[in-house]
Amino acid sequence: LDRFDRHRGPVTCVAGIPGRQAAVSSGYDSAVGIVDFENDVIDLLGYHHHLVNRVVVNHSGSLAATCSSDYSIGLWDLNTLQRVRTLQGHWDDVEDFTFVDDKTGISVSRDRRIFIWNLETGAVQRVLEKHDRDVLSVEYDKGKIYTSGDDMTLRQWDLESGELLRTWGPFEVETDTCAIDPLNDRVILGSDDGDIRIYD
């Protein structure tokens, strides 16, 4: 078997590992890699059964999550470099994931659903269903979940209750990505019209 020294197709995402000169990468080749910047090498963590859309790393730098078009999320131990769990339950492409902490994570999918996961057991703790089309982006901050997608809305949810707290939109274009500005307690929305919208 050939040594893995590069992705064999577009790289979809790269996420830095806190406290290390390293990052995790994902690609259309279904591969998940780990890049060592000190030694200028990339090694293979493993594969999904379809392209990998996104990779995120938890705050402690111990765990990575990969979202795939094989409808699953892979959890990877960044100390042992092993896959520790596969989260299954979505019935369409998984587009994004965020860590609440080392025990809880949130995923969004083109099946229009938001899953809150127990990462220790792999069980789905709650399913949130209010989006009318594909959900493409998720962020978490201070007990609140933020999601956006092809239904042209940005939504805020309460993590503990699952209640939908607020909806921005619908806008005139799809809302493909959102992010949190933690210093100013703001949410930032990226849209297909090229605009960036900021909400307090």
C-alpha cells in the first residue's frame, strides 16, 4: 500500500490542533490526515466511505470530528491517532459539527436535522427539526446553538431544552455559514449574495 503523503483531490477543510504545531485535514478523497508542521509531514488517520466535508477539533486538542457524505461523523483520538467512534443516524450528507465540550457535540445535515450527541456513548440525546431545507453550518456558544442553511435563515436554539429561541430571515439568498464572535457576543452570517451580516 502506498504511503499517504497528500490528499488525492480537493482539500475540504483544515483544523489546527490547540497546543501543537499540527492540524487535521479532510478531502474529497474520503481521507482524514494529520499534518505535522514541525517535521513537514502528513500521515493518514483513516478514511470515510465518501468525501469528507468538514473537520473540527475540540478545545483541548484531544479529539477531532469529521463530517462525511457517507452520512456519518468520525471521532478521532489525536493522541493515539485512532478512530474511537462513528456517529450514525443522519440520512443525508453531514455538513458540519461543533463540540460543546469533550462529552457533547452537535451535527447538522442535508436531512434538515440537528443532532445533539453524547460523545461517550454515541447516542443521540436530542433531534432539532425546524429548518425547511438543508442545514449547512452550526456553532455553539454559552448555552446557545446557531444554525444556518439553504432555507435562508439563521436560527438560535437553547442547548438544554432544544427550544428554538430566535429566527433571523428568511433572507433572499441561502445562508451557508455562520460563526461566533465571542469577544463581542455576536453571530456572523455568510450568505450567497457575498454579504456578511452581523447580529448582536
